[in-house]
Amino acid sequence: MTREIRLNAFDMNCVAHQSSGLWRHPRDRSATYKDLEYWTDLARLLERGKFDGIFLADVLGVYDVYGGSADAALRNATQIPVNDPFLLIPAMAQVTEHLGFGVTGTLSYEPPFQFARRMSTLDHLTKGRAGWNIVTGYLESAAKGAGLDKQSAHDLRYDIADEYMQVVYKLWEGSWDDDAVVRDRVRGVFAQPGKVRKIHHKGEHYTVDAIHLCEPSPQRTPVLYQAGTSGKGKDFAARHAECVFMAAPTKQIIARSVADIRRRAAAHGRNPADILIFALATVITGPTEAAAKAKHEEYLSHVSHEGALALVSGWTGIDFSKYGLDDIVRYIENDAIRSAVEALTVADPDRSWTIREIAEFAGIGGMAPVLIGDPAQVADALEGWVRDTGVDGFNLAYAVTPESFADVVEFVVPELQRRGIYKKDYAAGTLREKLFGAGRARLPADHPAQSYRHTAS
């Protein structure tokens, strides 16, 4: 029997996210991303559907690879304009009790000392439901916006990220003892100085000599998400991540990456079962197969191929405007998302892609499968992906929002529950406990963060 399937909603504080042009659809609300009500309504909907969390993507630059400028991205609202995802979370937490929040934070452009405080604050405000999607960035425009001439080389970014993790682990795990805060009104002591200490870090990229500014949050270290599936990215995920997000168009690519990450995790002394892996997918469903297919055709009529290619150009670092629509994509190594380039070129030897096919495929939900059908057909497809690839669940992108998520809640979730492969209620506790079991509010002993936890000795 298929194990319990987990679901996250995949969204971004922008218009249309990965379904370029669909903001024009009459039922799409993504253009209201500036309104807090959009996000609180969505949070309530996802909690009603027992989603594990909402996974908030982010970029700090613009998609200006296609045509050598941001024009196509601006015309098509290709993740521009884009607002800060962190500011959404307290409002969504206020109207929910269980929904988790995985938020993307790009470590390349923010010192770890300040970032550690922001994540601890979120963990406090959400009562332990905060997660961090660790990214190093992939857009040259982001580096230039941060005052750099260019972004660091791909592999160097992960070396820097490893040191960044050392610093935040020291702050979250080692600066304050669990019993440092006593709130003793009689003695007039709020925190015991002897149980709070500076962390000292002097490395190649960061120097920190400071006390963490926050008292220990429910999880101390937030649940750690990671989405890099290049060779360097998979090794980083195997060391640090608790949840890994993958996006690829075929089962073959996903299955190979899942096996590789679990093998690497074991080599690093971690329990491979302590890494939950989520594959990107988009579900289009309705009460009948005919209704689902009609909805899909309706969505396709709103897709912007130019916007889709602007997205994929940004992900891969390849300017697709220089090629004919029937040209085959070839492998080019650069400092963008290497796994995205590989997925379209060398990862699946049985599949080659033309520029036209990429534009049509990526136009709804990005570079991942679109599952179309009635509730039973979609449930069969989800079960098949879990069985054939080894993933634990899915980050569900949308075609039209909130309709795509509402359809999953109304049609697919009850079918999965009927099959006994989807929870009927949330577990108690923090996000980490909901994902990994009671008593697991903190990271396990085999995680590298634990080496920075202070002990009396």
C-alpha cells in the first residue's frame, strides 16, 4: 500500500507564479497578491484540505536572460512585480492552527546574524510552524541588485552556504540554553546570564561574535527545506535538508535524484528516512474526466509562451529567444540552476525538447507534470509517482488560483482519504512534529546542527 501522501501548496508573492499568462483568466485571483485577504483566505482553504504547508518561493532579481532584458518578464508578469514572502506568514498563521510555512530565504545577500533573528521570530509567532527553504540564488540580476558585479560561481555558492549554515546553527542551537529564560518576577530576573553565551565564528566568508538576539523558539532551528538537485546541491541537501523539493518533467529524472539524495544522506551518517522529498506537480481536476479536460483546454488558451520562455531562460541561464521554436535544446553549463538545464538535455536520454515544446509544457505550473482527470484518476497518478519515484509527496503548483487548490481540496483530498493514504486530521505539535512524529520538535541527533548545541560539559 502506498504510504501517506503529503501535500504542500506552491505559491509566490507575485502574479501567476509559474503559469505564465494565466493571470488573465477570469477566475484567477493571483493579481490580488497585494491584498492580505488573498493570503488569509488561501491559508484557511489549505488548512481545510489538511495540507502540510504552503511553500513560498521567492527571487531577488528579475528574469532578464530572455532577449537580454526584463521586457518579456515585465510584459507577462513573470515573477515581477514580486513582494517579500516573509511578511505574509504572521497573517496566515493568525487564521490557522496547523498549516506549516516554508519560506524561501536567499542566503547569498543577507548576513546570517540578522537572518537568524527573522527566522526565530517567525517560529515564535507561528508557535513552531516555520520552515526555511535554503537557496543560494541563480539570477545575475539579483547579485547586481545587491551591489555585486556578478553572482558567485555555482559550486562556490554552496561552499559559502555550508559556512552560513554553521553560523545560524551556532546562533539557533548554541547561544541560549533551554532554561535560560525564567521570567522570575520576584527576583527580577528575566534571563539568566550564565545560560546565555556569545557564539564565536571566524571563517572564510563570515565572522560573528554575538549573542543570538532571540530566546529559543519552539523548534530552535526551523524545518529546513532545500531545492538544489545539481550534484553539489544534492550533497548540500543530504547534509542539511529535512525536506527536499524537486522539479523535473519525468519520473525517471525524479527517481534517480531521490535515490541519489538518500544514498548521500546515509553516507553523511543521517537516516535517509529523515528527509521528506516533494515533487512539483500541477493538478487539474473536476467531478468528471471530461470536466477536467475542458478546464485544461480553457487554461491553455490563456498561456503566454513568451512568458514561459522568459521563466525557463532565467532558470537555465539560456537565452531561448536566440533559437528557433523547433530547435532542440542542448546542454550548456553555466551558473544558473544546473538541474533545470540537465532536465531538458542530458538527464533523460529518451527525451529531447524543442523550444516550442518547452514553452507549451512550462506554461502551466512550470517544468513538471500536469495531472489531469477526475478524482480517482488524479489519485491514481499521485500514487503512481510515489510508487515509481520514492517521493513522499508533492508541491502543488496552480494553473488558476485559488481554483486549482480548491479543486484539490474538494475532489482529490477526499479520494486520497478514502484510500487511506492521506491524513484525516493534523498531528499535534510543531511543524517538525507534524512531519516526523511526536517528540521531534528539535532536530535529531544525527543532524549536523546538533554538534553546535551547548551542553554543560
